[in-house]
Amino acid sequence: MGRRARPHRAGRPGRAGGRRPDRPVRRRRRAARGHRGLTVPRAAVATPRDLTGRTVVVTGAGRGSIGLATARILADWGAEVVVTTRSAPVPAPLGDAVAWHPLDLADRDSVDAFAAWLLDRYDGRLDTLVNNAGIHLDLRSTWTEPPLVDGHEIHWRTNYLGTVQLTRLLLPALLARADDGGEARVVHVVSKLHRRGSNVALHDGVEPYDSWAAYGTSKLALVHDAAELYRRHGDRGLRACSVHPGSVFTHIADHGLETSPVLGRLRALAAPLERRILLTPEQGAQTTLHCVADPDVRHGYFRDCAPAEPSVDALDVVAAQQLWERTDAWLTETR
Ligand SMILES: NC(=O)c1ccc[n+]([C@@H]2O[C@H](COP(=O)([O-])OP(=O)(O)OC[C@H]3O[C@@H](n4cnc5c(N)ncnc54)[C@H](OP(=O)(O)O)[C@@H]3O)[C@@H](O)[C@H]2O)c1
């Protein structure tokens, strides 16, 4: 069936007789679709807020990452932002407006040094900690024996223990800010793959070993940690969330496939297609931004800028409490 021509198509956007005005909501949606226009998936969009006067740490802001996009947008919203990578200096698009410091979550001395630098720089006060850095290695599931760091499986050591070490070192600064200003926030970037983890594996390890289950278990532990942080400190004004960013085109899979040069090359060839079907880093940042900035967000698991249901294991309060206590011992052991 043919369409009838409309009489007033020629007018410019926002002018009488033309298309409807370009309202802020539509502009935001278009921005979140990214520069590739309609070909990329739609994503929920966080409402921009004025974050002037708030200091936000975003870990893992390497080139092309969700963390970099998150930091850039937070700086646009007025926040004072600190980003980390393991060694490369702050990526160029962020420029001077954002401070950078090295941080390796798998190295306790590096975590200690970063926390000490931050506490000194910001006088023992921090508004928001975005624990975004993470790894997902061995995407081909070829490992039967995983690499160990300080005696722990590498995803567990990096994604969970390193993140929690940092969070506990910065907790006094977050609580000090909550006492002064009424609130402080922790946002753990997790994954819907936390469903591949289990509460049994939190304590006994993934048996038989599978890197996807190990990644999932490290993220499940972070969902528990956010929930437990809120249960323990919510009454003082600490808000704590975990976030699934969506399936996002970043460098995470490069590292996961680096053991296979052939698959790495195939992936490079498929990159244009992947870019079309995955979210952009800016889109992947939206739920984190929502949890950092929305005044109504207090705790829970979020995806698409809205509360969501985590796995059944993630709702087990006793498992979360036991994990918290056992983590104290693990963190002491790695000293
Ligand atoms: N991409 C997705 O589809 C997806 C889906 C679900 C969840 N996530 C989660 O989203 C977060 C961001 O991932 P991404 O996709 O943006 O990946 P990415 O491009 O690989 O970025 C990950 C960042 O984490 C940092 N990092 C890695 N190992 C580290 C360590 N040992 N210590 C400190 N920092 C470390 C990297 O630092 P360097 O710059 O030094 O390499 C990098 O900046 C991760 O937690 C990931 O699990 C991603």
C-alpha cells in the first residue's frame, strides 16, 4: 500500500509547518544511538544531571571501553572524575578535565597505592566509586587449570577480590561523604552472566573449571557485595547497586580471544558487523550513569536504566553475609 505524500514535509525541524520540535528526550535518544544512527540497537538512556561538586572514581577507562565513555559523560555532567587503567596514561578524549592514576586490581600493592593517593588528594572524602574494571578471559573455554594470582583464580582475584579490596579501603571516605552530604554511592559493573555463577562456587571454586562460570561467579560475588554494602551502611546514606551494561562493543573480547590468533583475525574481520549488533560504549554506560546520578536510586541490580531481577542465588542474604565475612579473611591472606 502506497503512502500519501504529506503537505508540509519541507519545513526544517522545529519550525512551524515542518516536523515536530527536536525535544530534549528525542535528542538524548539519538545521542544514545551513537554516531552510526539507526543501525545499532536502541538502549535505555540515563537522564543527564548536574553533578557539579561530586567526585567520581571510574576504574577501567581504557581506550574504547565502557569506563571511558562513562567517565567522559560524567565529566560533561560536571563531576570531578578520576579514571584508572593498568598502565597507559589517561586516554586522549578525556583530556585535562579528568585525573588519571594507575591501578591493577590483581596487585594488592597497586590497589593500596591508588587508595592512598586518592584519599590524600580528596582529603578522605569520596562521593561515588564506579567499580567498572573487569576481565573475561578464555572465551573459548580451553583452560582446564586457570592461572592463579596470589593463589586465587584470575577472574575471582581481579574482578571480585581486587574490587572489594579497593571498595573497603575507600569505604571510610564514602561514609565520611555520606555523613557530610547525606549520600555516597558505589556502583559495581557486573554482568547478566552472574547467572553462570553459583553460591557454592563462591566458596568452593568452579568445579569442573569453566572460565565462563568463573567469570559469572566473580560477578555474582559483586552483586552480593553491593547488596551487603547497602544492608550494612544504607542507614548512613551509602547507596550501592550492581549493573549489567548490556552487550557492548569494547576490547573485552580481544583479551578473551588473544590465545587464538586465527579467531582474533576473524573477529577483526567481523568487527563491522559486531559494531552494528552490539551497543556502543556510550550506550553501555547508560545504566551505570543512571545509578550514579538518579536521585531515586538506592540499591539493587539494574539493567536498561531500571531495577531488574538478579539470579536466584544473588537473592540469598545468608550467602551474601557469609561471603562478606570470608572476604575479610581472603583480603588479609593476600597481604
Ligand atoms: N562489553 C560487554 O559486553 C560487557 C558485558 C557485561 C559486562 N561487562 C563488564 O563491563 C566492564 C567494562 O568492560 P569493557 O567491556 O569496557 O571491557 P574493556 O574494554 O576490556 O575494558 C576493561 C577495563 O578494565 C581494565 N582492567 C582489566 N584488568 C584490570 C586489572 N587487573 N586491574 C585494573 N583494571 C583492569 C582495563 O584496563 P587497561 O586499560 O589497563 O587494559 C580496561 O580499562 C567489565 O567489568 C565487564 O566485565 C562488559
